[in-house]
Amino acid sequence: MDKENQLLDACENGNIETIKLLLNDQEIDVNKSNNNEATPFWIACNKGHIEIVELLLNDQKVDINQPNIHDITPLWVVCINGHIEIVKLLLNDKRININKANCTGETPFFIACREGHTEIIELLLNVERIDVTRADWREETPFWIACQYGQIEIVKLLLNDQRVDINEADNSGATPFYITCSQGHTEIAKLLLKDERMDVNKEEDRVGSTPFLIACQVGNLEIVKLLLDNQRIDVAKANFGGKTALWIACSKGQLEIMKLLINDNRIDINKVENKDGTTAIFIACRYGYIEIVQNILSSGREVNLVTKDKNGKTVLDIARVGEKEEKKSEESEEDYQKRKEKYQTIIELLKKNMKEEKGITQKLLNYLNFLK
């Protein structure tokens, strides 16, 4: 084994005496890398061998910024691994490239935010050269990624740093608040709602989903409760397709969220979406969500059951289509019968409600005629 490979092995295994001997050889290439392009210094940093790192830092021939095959620098690797004492050593060396990103654009600061290494972030924030806003290839900023991963202590630190744009979105238009609501990080959502700078209704670019809409879609009940109680939230705002929070919750079978929404008078339960002209109860009937249909009909709200979609079908027609749908190839006979019964129940619920409404209307007409 040549001396360069001996040095690589010694750094891997923490053999500091062997390293001292090898460094005395003036002809050795101290920066020769392995098959992954990791140098002896990189390996020592990755393994957390602090005494070896100190030793190599004192050798001016050592390239302390040379990355591996993935453009991961020694500083980057100690930040992701949480080797705080080595981070301190590297930050004290003027040669260190503090903002060098890996092949996907993630800087050491970014990766420390993602992993939740609070003490390392505190150190980096105090370095004048640090770029706290640099985003990765998806345009996700360090603050954005801290929100996504639920790193609340990091979020607190960055909220107090005026260099951080707390509304900067990724390449899909999703803001830090949006991703927080999507991931269900309730405590972080509370923090962000307290900050008046936060744009709490900004929609993402693909379908126009707001933070409130995405929380309803994925079923983050506690987030939905939190947002419903906040006056800054536009709970009636629909996405680009005209789909409201109630329509989306019904389409995803989110029963508990639907119950919250149906009891909020700010929500228009008869709002029609753009594509097919369907309302919330239409979509619940289409997917056979009995409990959702039942709750909408018994909510005490005025539910429009006679409106027609763009194909000229009423909600009762939609339920009947479901009932008449043929058995699917992958469906067992038992499951097929259960599905038919489900739609039959929905049809009965709709008929009963329509009959009751008709009776109430007739009584009202009779009373008005009596008054004449």
C-alpha cells in the first residue's frame, strides 16, 4: 500500500501516530483522494476525529475545502453530522469556504438548518461571511427547509434574523407557511402566525392551493382548527379551479375537517367549482362518502340539491351513477355489494332530504295563502 492510501486509512480509523509519521514525508500527496474523491482531511472531518483535524489544519499543504464526488466539502459534512467542535475549528480558519454548496445547491448552513443542529446554526449566524438566504436547486431556502422538517428552534432563530426573507417561496410557489401547514407542524404554524410579516394566504403556483386549502386536503386537523380561529386567514378563498376548502375536504374524505367547515358560516357550502360545475356534496356523493353526505344534509345549512353540473346531472343523478357502476375486475363480490349498498344509502338520504324540503316549502306556501 502506498503512503497516500496509508494516510487515507489512518484518517478513516483514527490512527493519529501513523498520520504524524506520514506527514513528515515531504513527498507525500496529502490531498490525494479515494474513489469517492474524499481526501484524508475530508474523511477525518466526516468521522469526527477532532485531533486529526487539528493536526491536518496545521499543515498548509492540506486543502481544507476540497469536496468529494458530490461536491460536499469538509465543512458541509461536519455540519450535517453535528460535529460542533470541528465546526468551531474550521470557522476559525480563514481559508475555509463557508458558503460552498454541494451538487444540489445545499450549503453547510442549509444542511444544518435541515438537520436541526441549533448550536451550529448559532455559530454560523455570527459569521459575517455566512449567506443565510442561499437556496438549493428547488429554490428552497434554509428557513423554508427548517419549516418543512419541523425544526422549531432553528425557525425561532431565523425569525429573529433580519437577513431572512420569511416569505420566500420555492420553485413551485410554496411559501414556508404553506409547507408548515402541509406538513402539520402546529407549533411552528403558531409562531409564524404571530409574525405580521408572514403572508398567510399566499397560494402556490401549480393549482393555487393556499396554506389553509392544503391543510384541509392532507387532513391536518389541528392546523385547520388553528387557521379557522385566526382572522387573517381567508377561509373562503378557492384555488385556481374554484375548489374551496370544503370541496377539497369532501373529495379527500376528510370527515372531521368537513365537520369544522360546515359549521363555519364563512364557508359557502354550495360553491361550484370550475371544471365540472360540482359542489361539495356532489363530490362526496361521487366517491360514496356516506358520513360526509349525512353530515352535510343534517348541518342545518341550506344545501342546494337541485343544481346541475356541466353535464346536466343533479347530485341524485351522480349517486345513481355510482350505484349502477359495474363490478370492477379487481373487486370481490363482497366489496362490490358493499359499494352498491353505500350508494343506495346515499340515494335514500338525498331523497329523504328532498322530500322534507318539499314538505316545508308546501307548508310555507299554504301559510302564505292563508295570510292572503
